[in-house]
Amino acid sequence: MYIEHVAIWTKDIERLRAFYEMYFEVQTGEKYVNPKRGFEFYFLQFVSGPRLELMSLSTIPQTRDNIDWQFTGIIHLAFSVGSEPQVDQLTERLDRDSYRTVDGPRHTGDGCYKNVVFAPDGNRIEITT
């Protein structure tokens, strides 16, 4: 058994697609659009692992959660970039492009090196070795 994909609702599907293409080297599949329902999605394929589905629905409400707080449920997506210098390089790119760092870069108690940033919709993205 394995995770096939994870899905994220967004109000701005093109902005989120561009974010993952620019920083996480995904291949984007063809956009599906259902104008009758106001629904559209993309599947994003990484070099390995599960796909990411970006979905937009014209009637989906914005979250009212404060992105700075932590809640139960899925809290972040983690991407391994391979090494500490690569974590630092990607962190620097994201910082230059005004993506807010939440935590890091730092070494964790289990020996990992990581940084956590907010993606365009406020989802937490962990960049790790």
C-alpha cells in the first residue's frame, strides 16, 4: 500500500500551480475543467512519490483558521531536497521571493535539518534533507 496523492483546495489554482512548478520541480498534467460545477484541478507529478492534486471550486470558502496557529489534521507537506546546502539554497530562494519562513532552518532532535515556509495559501511546506 502507498499514498497515491494528496489534494489541496485553493482559490487561485494557477498561482499555486506556479509555486510548485517553480520551487519543487513538478510536472503538471493537463488541467481538468468542469464549467457546470465551477470545478477544476491539476495533478502535479514529482520525480518520485505521491502526486499532488490542486483543486479549485468557485463556491469553496476561504479558511477562517489563523495560519500561525496549529490545529488537528494534516499540518504540512514535507519535501526532501537531499542535503543541508540544498535546504539552505531553496530557503534563500523562497525568502527572496517573499515566502515567509515559519521555523528554521534548523537541526531537529531526530537529526534532520529542515525549514518550514508558508505556501501561497498558507499551507506549511517543510523542506528537509
